[in-house]
Amino acid sequence: MASSNFIDYVKICSRSGHGGGGSAHLHRDKTTAKGGPDGGDGGRGGHIILRGNSQLWTLLHLQYRKHIIAENGHNGGPNHSFGAQGQDEVLEVPLGTIARNVETGELMCEITEDGQEIILTPGGRGGLGNAHFKSPTNQTPRYAQPGEPGIEEWVVLELKLLADVGLVGFPNAGKSTLLSVVSAAKPKIANYAFTTLEPNLGVVAYRDYKSFVMADIPGIIEGASEGKGLGLRFLRHIERNSMLLFMVSCESADIAEEYQVLLNELKTFNPELLDKKRVLAITKSDMLDEELEQEMRATLPEGLPAVFISSVTGKNITPLKDMIWEALNS
């Protein structure tokens, strides 16, 4: 499903630790023949915890860890000794990771901040020792609670990239080239379809030391929302973008129609994507003369901010950044 170094979907068996049993001990020593109950409580079983890590951008490190098992809690002991807590198992995940229950499909949690910790699978509680059950009518209880069992469940971890701007377009629209020009990202670029096989992120510098994050999503083809091409796998990454930059080559026979096809694919996948701010960039416009550009401008979709750019010559790259910044902050 994924290339060798970008993994955005893993299925794991998450098993938290069992709680330790309480102790049913009665106090005895050389001066006390019949002491009272002094059994301590059992320790809590270990949790399975997700922790956000801004230095990660893939789930590759979890690809071959199918079973995540936390330590069981330890049993309580005499003299009111509490059992040790089972060690938690902490999974570092990239920001934008969501967890779903495999059986129900229920969204369990999502990680959006660096250092954020969420208990994915809680450990079982430790049992109470017999010291808790002493009463005037039962001064030597000889029973204690067992620990609660841990939880075992299959969970899907799915990464949805967190970026301010998502680039949307057909293959060869110039998305990778633009990202390489406006940021330090170095995506693979070539003159054939689907050069980009995995998303690339780049930080774009803006005026007065401001910046925003741009994501180059692999090219969409007509029918992507139905699972054709690479589109279905990567459409979910667009869900987390604050705004969408549609990119259509000036070589297109009909820019407005191509834009509409892209819009329809997003709508079919998730209608809420149409609520995002949009900007249209017509790429490779260094090939146009001024008269032809004016003719094409008259055919563009109404009410949509649009700009003719060239990543090769740098034409209108700064105005494009201005339009993006305005869309992000309006």
C-alpha cells in the first residue's frame, strides 16, 4: 500500500497490562501471633500511550511492530506493600495521526501537537488488598480483589499530514517544481506522470519572517475518489490542509473544466473539502505571451482567486504567496 519510506497506515494489536492482584495477607511476627489484615493493593497494568513527535513524518517505525504489549501490574504484598505499576508502552507518532478501532471503525483519538499524550488502551486497575475489607464483623478477611484484566484490541493508526496548504492537481501540473522553488524541500521531479509517489512537505518563507507549510500531494486522476490511480490513498491527506492550491497547466485544453474535474473528485471523496479556501494557479505560464494569457484569463472560473505563475522563471511567485497568506488569514 505504501512505498518503502513513507508509511501512512498501520494496523497493530494493542494490549494493555493486567492489573496486579491485591494481597490477602494477615500480619504475623514474633510478638504478634494474630495480627490484622495488612495485604497491599496490586499495581495498575501498563497503558498503551500515543505521543506526538514533530520530528516524525511517517509511521514506518511501527510497520513491523504488529503486537504492542504493555507490562502487567505486580501483585500487592504484606505490610501494606503496594504492587509496582506495570510499565507503560509509549508509541511516538507523527502529528496528524488518528487511531480507529478496527472492528467498529470508531475514531478513538487523534494527535495534533508535539508532546501530546493520549492513552490508547488503558491498563487494568490493580485489585484491593484485604486491608480494605476489614470491618467490626469481619476483622480478619482472608480475601482480596484480583486485578482487572487489560484490554486487547486491533487498532488502525492512520496519518493525515498537517499542512497549511495542500497542492491539488493532475500529474505534471508542476506541484513538485513549485514546492522545490518556494521551500527547501527536494521532491523528485521528472517529465512523466506520477513522479511524486509520496507526499512531500516544505516550509515556505514569507514576509517579515512568517512562514507556512505546503504539502505536495501525489497527482489526482479522474476517478481517484473511486480508487483509481494513486489518488484514493492520498486524498485523505488533503482533509487536514487549511486551504487548497489548485494547479492547472496552461497546456490544458480547458482550464475551467480541469479545475471542475479536480473539484468533483474532492467532493466525491469528502464533500466537506469544498468548504476550504481555494486559490487557482495556472502553471508553466512562461510559455504564454501577454495576449494569450489575457484570452485564457477570460475563461477562468468566476469568483476564484487565480494567478498565472512560472516556477522556472519565478513569474508571480511572490503574488501567489500573498494570495495564499491572505486566504490562510481571512
